[in-house]
Amino acid sequence: MNDDAPLVAVVGRPNVGKSALFNRLTRSSKALVEEIPGTTRDRIYGSFEWNGRAVRVVDTGGLVDSDEDPFGPLVRQGVEEALSQADAILFVVDASEGATAADHHIAKLLRRSPQPMLLVGNKIDRTDALANLSELYELGSGDPIPISAYHGIGVGDLMDSILDIVPVSVPEPEAERLKIAIVGRPNVGKSLFVNTILGEERSIVSDIPGTTRDAIDTPFTFAGRDLLLVDTAGIRRRGKIERGVERHSVQRAENAIDRADVVFMLIDQGEPVASQDTHIAGYVADQGKGLVLVVNKWDLSEARDERHEFAKRVDHRYRFAPWAPIQFTSALTGEGVTDVLEMAIHIEQVRNRRAQTSELNRVIHRAMADHGPPTVRHRKLKVMYATQAECSPPTFVFFVNDPATLHFSYERYLENALREAFDLEGTAIRLVFRKRSQDRHEATA
């Protein structure tokens, strides 16, 4: 996404189709779309190109009276922040309902903004929508542009109109960014952690579990490195996942892990051994990602001088990923947050290291000489040679006499030997064992 491209804010009351329009414009499914008012609470950013020009779009939460929704003031604050950044506004209303009292209230609010504005009459595919379109002139927000975001009707004309009111910007090649996903159970402080990193109220922060529902991609720069931060909805135990929004949120969180380079697994210091945390971390390891175990809310701990003992307890729970470093932080005070970001950059460097084949084989043969493989099925594993096939994650291919003779404990032993020799802290690595004849067959194929 071109950070210099003009920004258009999508604003309106709940359930008028703002998120559907955002998804249509950006050709994505970033924003959750449900027939439930208030599904979107955080700002979600995306972009599109039209007629050779780039435009950024921000989807905002639905504006409501504060008494109707406990998140109302927080949503309004997020909308106001989006408006302060925007070059233009899309005021979205439901044409099938005409101009409601809430629409009039929002129109009055938006008229105070200096940016150019387009009035978008959505859902014209519904009965009586076109007949009610004339009512939208009462809002005093200009000529309504009739569209159906769901079916794509009129969206091309809307995009033409957007280009007429925003500054000209030429798309630039997107910089390669280190992608960081922030995951964890609900209410461990992920959103506050994001806001502390960015220094702004990008994500809504509340003590109500499940406040964040969307995965929000946020580019930023730290120590001269381009990063992309993904704040994800809290992952709940599968048996506790509700249909609809909750189900979508879990999918988004797992998708964020899938496309991340490094994952920050936030752990509440008050509940350091929750089984769901280990499930999430196990998924991260299975996907071959970098992993940092971030103990959050450390400012609330009564054992602040006992980090070593606390880390030992965490290590015991995450013994399947002993390579994951543990960082102690407080999103509230900012303690340790810089250290976590520095660790992510270090892990990125580790994930991109490439071992020389000669040194790799010396390490393997030395390890096997120090501790030989066990006998499995009356045979012993023999390693002809090994090579590093890929980076991110580091992937090592062993050509052996028979992969069936490999015992899982000996695979762990070889993995530990590689980690110690090449300092592979903070990242999952993959070991692939192939029968030597397979290699010969591939070479002649």
C-alpha cells in the first residue's frame, strides 16, 4: 500500500453496508460483514487502484448514540481520528430506509469537516430503495450516488467520483515489510500493546473481552526497518467459539498467523499456564513461524524480581518450543515493548540465514559421532549428506539410507545440534528426511 496515496474515510451509522463497500473497493474480505449492527469497531485500512491511481480507504465503526452501545464513545473517537487523517469522506446511508434521524445527526457532524464528501446511497437493489433515494437530499450532503456494494452496482461510478475529489498520487512499489502477528486469548492486552507500539489509539481498548474482531494491518517503521503489524481478535477454545462474528474472528487470527513472519504470543502474567495459549503457540510452530512469548501486564506482577523462576514455569508449558524467547512487558507502561520489537528484527535475520553446506555437514557428522542414532527395526539411520533447501523458515534436507529408521527423539537431537551451531533462536525450523534413492531419481527425472 502506498503510504502517500490519498485516504478516503468510510463513515456512517451501523449496518448501512460500510464494510461491504470497503471490501468491494479493496477487493478483499478484510472487514467483517454480518447482518449485526456494530460488527466493525476498529479502523481497518486497505487500498485500491483505479484508472492508474492509488487510493487508500479506511473503514470505521458505526456511529451510534453513546447510551446505545458501551463502545459508542470509543468508536466515535476512532471515527474522529480517521477523519483527521482523511483527504475525503464517503458518507454511507441505507437508501432502502431513506434518511433516518441517525443519518441526519451524522450529516450534521460531517458538515463540520473541511474535506470533500460524497453521499453514498447503498442497498439500491432492495425494494423501494430507488423511491426513497430522493429523501437523501434532506441530509444536505450533496447528490446521493446510488450503489449496491453487495452486488457491485454503481461502484465503478463511485470510484470515478472518488478520483475527482482526492489529490493525485502515483502508486509506488510496496516495500518488503517484516510481518508481525499479535495473537493470544481474549483480553490479554493485545490492542493496548498495538497502541503502545504505534503511539496512537489505532485499536479500540476496552476491558470487555472480544472487543477486537477484525485483523488490522498497520504499516509502521521501527529502527529504520519497515514493519507490518497485525492485531488479531482473541482466539478462543474451539468449543467456546460462537457462530458468526466469533467464528470469522478465529479464522482471521489463524490467517494472520499463516501470513506472518514472526508472531508475538501474548500471555497474561496472571494466567501464565492457560492451555489455550499452548494451543496457539503450537499452531504457530506447526506453521514454521518465528515466535516470541510475550508476558504482558508484568507491571501488575507481585513477583517482578523473579523473572527467572517465572520463565522456567513458562518454559515448562511451552517445552515443545524451547527455542521461543520470553520477553516481559507492560503494554500499559511501555516497559519492554522496544525489546520485543528488537527481538522480532533479530528473529527475521535468523530466519534468513543460510548455512554453508560444508559446515552444515560437519555439524551433523560431529553430532552423530558424539551420539549415534538408536537402532530402529534392526537398522540404524545413516546420513549421506545434508543441505539447507530454504530460508524463512530455515529448512534442512537430510538424505539418508531409510527415513523409517529415524526416531523422533533423535530428530530432536539433530535439531538441537543445528540450533546450537547456527544460533537459530526464535524461529521454528524444518527437518526433511529423504531416502537417498529419491534424490537420485529426482536428479535423473
